[in-house]
Amino acid sequence: MEIKECIKGRRSVRKYAYEKIEREVIEELIKAGQYAPSWKNSQTPRYYAAISEGAISAVNSCLPDFNAERTMGVGAYIVTTAKKGLSGCNKDGEYFSHLGNGYECFDNGLAVENIVLYAHSIGYSTLIMGLFDEGALRQLLSIPDDEDIVVVLAVGRRDVEPQRPERKSTEEILKIF
Ligand SMILES: Cc1cc2nc3c(=O)[nH]c(=O)nc-3n(C[C@H](O)[C@H](O)[C@H](O)COP(=O)(O)O)c2cc1C
């Protein structure tokens, strides 16, 4: 798939037809994420993938009702985290950029974008979710305190052809000097 076609064709999907996803597919997706750039190559994103029926159902129960319903039938959830104290930090782990710890989430977003685009290129749809029960997910997946949970990614076979939400005009958001 052409990169431009992939970027333009990816959509957030909110209706899925269940199909099991094998661990090899998850590994392929995460490898795509690993090609993303990161602050000083600090590679702070970490991933917790649920692919068994039990694990999928447990992660689903950590979502608010609207996200739980939208992602019924997904073949996987991937919880992404950012390891703290590496990105945007000096060697003593002190944040020294004007964004504080913001580059941790920035690195995570770059990796997630790689993952969702790669997933789209091999026929899987995704939904990035920023709303979930953080404490419940942390406990369920034994996520350590030195990682911030950033998003939950749903991955599966789409059961709908979603419309492309309107984008602002380029003129509105761009100033060229
Ligand atoms: C950080 C982030 C958090 C999001 N959280 C949610 C969410 O909790 N539930 C949901 O349905 N969509 C969520 N979305 C999806 C956006 O609504 C979606 O990307 C946007 O409407 C544009 O649509 P598109 O992805 O099809 O281009 C999130 C997207 C991002 C990047």
C-alpha cells in the first residue's frame, strides 16, 4: 500500500467483527512501533497486549461503557505505556526541556501512529482510546509505577465503513513565514 493511501485511508473504527489475532501479528505491529523515532533513541514506549478471550474481556471491563461497546469483538487490545525518566531527561533522570515530561507522550504517540498505520496496511482496523480506568488497568496488567499508561489501542477486523471526519483547512492551521 502506498504511504499516502495508507495515511489517508486509516480511520478510527468503532464496530468490529470478531476474529482471533495471533501473537505473531501483535509482534509485527509492535515491531512497526519500534521503528518510530524517540528522544535520544530512548525507546520509552512499552506494550501490554491482550489476545486471549479472558484477557480481552478483562481489558474491556476497564473501559467506560461507550468505549467498551465500540470495541466489542476486537481481536486484541494493546495497552501502551511510557517509561518515565528517560525521554526529555538528562542523565540524572531530570526533565530539562520546556515540555517537562511531555516528550514521553510524544514518543508514545509516534510509535502508536506507526502501529495504527501498519495495522491498516495489513487489513486491521484500530481505535485509539484515551479514556479508561487507569487504576484498574494498572492492577490487571501489573504495570509498574515507573510507567504512565498513555492509550489503549483496540485492533480488529472492521464491521463498518466509517466516514472520514472533516479536517480543518490547511490554511487555518498553517502559518508560513
Ligand atoms: C489520544 C487520542 C485519544 C482518543 N480517545 C478516544 C476514545 O476514548 N474513544 C473514541 O471513540 N475515540 C478516541 N480517539 C479517536 C479520535 O476520536 C479520532 O482519531 C478522531 O475523531 C479522528 O478520526 P479518525 O481517527 O478516523 O481520523 C482518540 C484519539 C486520540 C489520538
